[in-house]
Amino acid sequence: MITLKKYMSWLKDVNRVNLTGVLEGLLFLVGDEGLTYERIEEILEIDASEVAVIVEELKEVYNHEKRGIQIELLGDALKLVTKKEHKEYYENLVEIEKKGPLSQAALETLAIIAYNEPITRSYVENIRGVDSSHIIRKLLLRNLIKEIGRSELPGRPILYGITPTFLDCLGLSSIDQLPKLEQQEIIDNEIDLYSSKYSE
């Protein structure tokens, strides 16, 4: 016979397992910015002791040798990071990506950052309408953009700006030499995009 106490304990365990998955998804979404314990408490609406349990459960999942990522506390934020024993393969990827041409999405992201710096990743994503964390990492690897501080917004997200390497590639001495965007061109482009997107 299941008592009420046992049922409540079981129900709490089930909810905690679900929250473990939620935390994994949250850490994936925030990427390099990570989440503080306080922020996790606020988002999941649980206390510090419950957060500690969930974090340990997720760490145990990633401790398996077949997993390629793990959780680390860097500064005051928990982040998903790659395992050091796989470093050789990650370096190969970096070298390949450095040599390849920039995609249209990367060029678009670079232009948004150049014309709006300092800018957060979430602001870039609001403009583009898609997740841009992977592209921003690529641009960081190529030293075309850099972290230039922290926003005063909740969570203190990273602010990005362009680098001297970016200016050198365009033959510019300063960001002020970027072509000026005409307001009318922006409006016309928005209309064209809207028309083409919904004309089908």
C-alpha cells in the first residue's frame, strides 16, 4: 500500500528528474553566458538545496565516458563545456572552420554586430529571428568579433563588438568608415522581405 508520504516523495522525485532536463536545456540555450545558481533558482522557482541536487544529477549524467560534454562552474556561472580529453579533435574543427569561407548567416551576423555594437547575443537573435550562438562562436574563433563587456540587463549578458582584424579585412581604419545605412533602404528591404516571404 502506498502512503500519502511515499506518494509525495515519489512525485517530488519525478518533478526533479523533469527539472534536470529543463536545466540541461537552459544551459544549452544560454551557451557561453552560463547561469548562476541564483538565476537557476529564479527560473525553476525552487530553493538552493534543490538546485544543488539537480546540478549533481546532471553532472552524473555527463560523467559517463560516452558523453562529450560536462558541467563546470566558471566564475559564478554554470556552463556546458567540452571534455579536455577530446581537445585534439576540437582543435581540428577550429582549424577547418578558420580556413573555410564565411557563410551568408555569418556575414549577416557580423554586419549586425558591426552596425550595432556593443550588442548582446539575444539582440542579434531578435534581429535575425534564429539562434546565433554557433555563428558568434565562429566569428570569435576568427577574431572578427570580441567580448567587450557585460550588459546591465538581467543576467549580465556578454556584449560583443568588432575587432581590428575585421577592420583590416575591409581596409578600414575605424568603424566610422562603414557605409552609412539609409533609413529608406532599410524600410524598402523590410517591405521586400515581407512581400517575398508571404506571397506564396
